[in-house]
Amino acid sequence: MLRSTCCTPLCPFTAKQPSFLRKQQRITSDRFTFRGGGGGDAAAVVSSSGLRDLVFVVNPQGANGRTAKEWKKLLPHLRSRLGKDCNVSELLTSGPSHAIDITREAIRDGADAVIAVGGDGTLHEVVNGFFWEGKPVGYLSGEASRSTALGLIPLGTGSDFARTFGWNNDPCEAVERIARGMRSRIDVGVIDKEGKDLHYFINVADVHLSAKAGFYASKYKKFGNLCYVIGALQAFMGHHNQDMRIRVNGGEWEIYPQVTALCVGNAKYFGGGMKITPNAIPGNGNLEVVVLQNFKWYDFVLKLHKLYNGTHLSVNNVTSRSVQSIEVEEITDSGSIYVQSDGEHLGFLPRKFQVLPGAIDIIS
Ligand SMILES: Nc1ncnc2c1ncn2[C@@H]1O[C@H](COP(=O)(O)OP(=O)(O)OP(=O)(O)O)[C@@H](O)[C@H]1O
């Protein structure tokens, strides 16, 4: 849920930095001035202003339209807090996937940072904009060493990625992070289907029941975090655990009987605050895979609190392992096992999930 916040330049920054954000560097710009406006495409021109060029990609429909309202309230504070050191461009998305194109263009034009304003879906699209045809997008006319950082103002329904960093939905704290301009390198996950259809995730990708629940939850975002409960109830109807075949780090294929859900975490939380992959660390070069097997509906009732506080790894039929890659197939080729990445429906099994260590700088 969005909180009402005090948006003054004196807004205190209180969030503690997690220990995995060790190698931080402050980056300053000396070359570009960005010009943009709400709704338009990014356009960058070379300048010697010494200002950092920040592109804010805003999903006005995030959190059922509350993102737009919060953003409008935040903008005067943001401009006054950052305007001295930064050129601020505000670009509103016009629909699904638009954030991907805006981000690619901003990176090619030399932005210092592209900042997702919205929920995990918007962040997910911005992250996908950092890549093109399997490679990182680069600044078109400049040094290879120059890299655009990813930023986040979490203003979505679940905003699960931010929870791993201890960031809440207070946009003033996010503005302070951006003002400080500290960067940390973090990993990104990549998903492919038989080597094609590359798709990137930064938070959690998952398979089967949870992915189906997420698919339904996305239709009930107007109910806030309750959408996850409604989605789960709907997904339970007609749900069957499925035998699956998995292969970790290119090794031998293994059979996992009666899988309820398989979750691949680069970060820890999904589904509106469930600490599903509690050992995942976004900068450690690995993904945490948690598999729930043979769960019945009443197991969720009895163990839900454990899933929320991340103590479920000690429960029977829950396993966790750290991987660089994992391939997942169903045994009975039904083509109906859901796959989700960062809360966005991606399609159906089979899929391969891999880590790209240190693929992106994040403003932390
Ligand atoms: N202008 C737009 N109109 C409609 N949908 C949009 C628009 N811009 C982006 N979207 C889509 O809105 C979806 C949800 O956005 P977002 O993740 O920001 O909010 P949320 O779903 O409320 O939050 P969370 O994902 O954290 O629960 C994204 O998948 C994105 O594709």
C-alpha cells in the first residue's frame, strides 16, 4: 500500500543499507543534457553542463492509478532536491512494454540513470530495456566504460523488489538515494526458451501455482495487496501438482515429483511481501531456487506465515539450492504450466533460468 509521505527537502533518509551493497561508487556526469517531457520520447544532446542526466520512466497506471497521483505530488520536491545537480526528464508510459523502448533510447542517448517509477512490472520493463538481442544496450556515441544506472522509486502495488533492500514506498527516501548517486553492481536473471525469446528479470521468476496465482492477481490490482489473495484462491481451483524435470548448472537431469511451485530468486520477496527465496542476494552471482512439492491447499493455510517471514525452508517438502542456471521442463508435455517473471506472465514451460553476474549498476 502507498503511504502518505512528507515531501520536503528535509525529509529524513532513515533506511539502513543492506550489507550486500558493499562496493558502492559515486558517479558524476560531465557530458550530456537531457531534454524531455511527460509522454514524449527521450532526446539527449551533448552538453558540458556537468549535470547528471536522469530519466524518470513513470507508469501512470501503476497501483491502479495511484502512482500518477503520488508522482504529481512528488515532482516539485524532486525537481527542487535534484535540479541543482541533475537534468531531470519525466517520461510517462503509454501502455505495456513502452518502458522498455524508452529505456533503450535513453541509454543509447547517454543517460546517467534510468529510474523506474511504479511497481515491479515497470521495474521489470525498464530492466528489459537495458538489453537488446542478448546484449547490454550501450551508449551510441561514447566510451564503452560509460554505463547507465538503474534507479527505482517504488510506487506499485506489491513493490516486492524494494523490500530486499529495505526500501519502503516512501518516495522521499528514493529521491535521497538518487541525490546521493551511489551505485552497486547487481545480478540480473535471464530466461530463455530453447535458446530463444530472451527475457530478463531482476526479482523473482517462478513456475506453476505461484505463477498462475500471479497471472490472476494482475487482474485484481484495483484491490491493492488483496489481489494476491484473490489470485491465489483462483489459481487453487483446478490446480494439480506436477512432476518436473530439472537440470542445474548444465549437470544431470533430475526428477522432482509433484511440484507445487518452483521459484528462482535474484532477490527475496514476491506476491506482495512473501519472503519466498530468503537466501537470495542480488549481487552474489547466484540465484536461489526454492521448490515446494506436494503442497495441499491446507498446507498454505498452516504454513503461510512461514512463507511470509522466510522460515519455510525448514518445512517438509521445501528445498532450496543456490544455482547459476536451472532448466525446468514438465514431464507430461501439457504446455500449460505457467511461468512468471517479476510478477509478469511470461508463458509456459519449458524454460531455462540463468544468472548474469553484475549485469547492472543500481542506484542504492
Ligand atoms: N500507460 C499504461 N497503461 C496501462 N498499463 C501500463 C501503462 N504503462 C505500463 N503499464 C503496465 O502496467 C503494469 C503494472 O505496472 P506496475 O508494476 O508499475 O504496477 P503494479 O502492478 O500496481 O505494481 P506491482 O507490480 O509492484 O504489484 C506493467 O506490467 C506495465 O506493462
